[in-house]
Amino acid sequence: EVQLVESGGGLVQPGRSLRLSCAASGFTFDDYAMHWVRQAPGKGLEWVSGISWNSGSIGYADSVKGRFTISRDNAKNSLYLQMNSLRAEDTALYYCAKGLGGSWYRAAFDIWGQGTMVTVSS
Amino acid sequence: DIQLTQSPSFLSASVGDRVTITCRASQGISSYLAWYQQKPGKAPKLLIYAASTLQSGVPSRFSGSGSGTEFTLTISSLQPEDFATYYCQQLNSYPPHTFGQGTKLEIK
């Protein structure tokens, strides 16, 4: 079964850091780009970051550029999101998603995890 | 930045109705558009990519069309399980992967 399972969310104070993880199974992880997408409570979807199959190309939304870092470990079938300098507006459910191809650009997301909640509050 | 505007934002319809949702891009994005369905408490599900290609396993009552700046998602005959929120997503221009604001489809 193709599956993505996120972990690492929680309550964190503004300015602090958090690292999210996404464990993939059921497909050849190192063939595909991966992404993080977030959804604030009661709001729409916002793409956060994407990484190509070999980590050779990476993209970020302007809202997180310079604060968040995406990475992957193909040997461990895992995707990560290091989030620094967290703000209240980063509060959201963070989804891990698989791209349809190897490039993070110009390809839709066909598999999604169930998400991990990040709450930034003092 | 490219903006995606979905219309309507809310739609009330009955089982068996034909429904169309429109997504307009502020600049041309060729056919780099996807549609997703999201039910409450669930992750989004890919329905359509490349504007008109039906994702594997998605019922054929869903269809997509358009290119450039105007796109549509059509459900030919609404089923009870189709009541959900629908999002379009552009995959062409920077910042990439931006989503529309969503269309909530409710039972009349």
C-alpha cells in the first residue's frame, strides 16, 4: 500500500524550531519529487516547499524562504522539513505529498499523508 | 505572482445535478493545472492533472478542460460522495503550485 506518514508536529513558541518528518512506503521513493503543503485551520491549501528526486533542485514559497529547509534521505525513504524562526502564521496542518514525476516543478501531487499539526503560540 | 480565482466559492446542488467549477489564472499557465477534492478532516485527493487528464481510479463523471487562463472542472452527475471542497492548483509559473481559494460544494 502506498503511504505517507508525517510526524514531528506539536506546540512550539514563536521564534523556536521544529523538524517534521514524512515516512514513505509502497513506492520507489527515490524516483519521485516530494512536497510539503500546509493548511491553516479553516483555510485553504498553501504549497510550502518541494524537492526533486535526487535533491538536486529545491523550491520554497516566499512565505517560508530563508526560514524553512526541505531535505530527503532516499536510503531511509524519508522527507524532512526543518522549520526555524517559527511565527504564529505558520500554525497549520502540514501535509507531505508525492509528486507525479521526478521534478518538483510542473507536476501535480498524487499521494498525500494525513498531516501533522504545528501550532505556534506562546 | 499568479493568482487563481475559483468561482463560485460556494455551490449548493442536488444529487444527479451537473456541476461546473471555474478556475481563472491571472496569467497564462498553458495546461499546467490540477484539481483536487478535499473532504472534512481528510487529505486532498488528486482528481485531474494537466488540465484534462483523469487521475487513475477517479470516476469518469469528473472531467477537466481549458488552457491558458480559464479552466473548468465538471461533475456530470453528482453523487452523495462528491460533496466536498474542490481546489485548483497551477504548476507553471513562479511561485509554483499555488492553489485557488477553494469551492465548497454542499447538498441542496
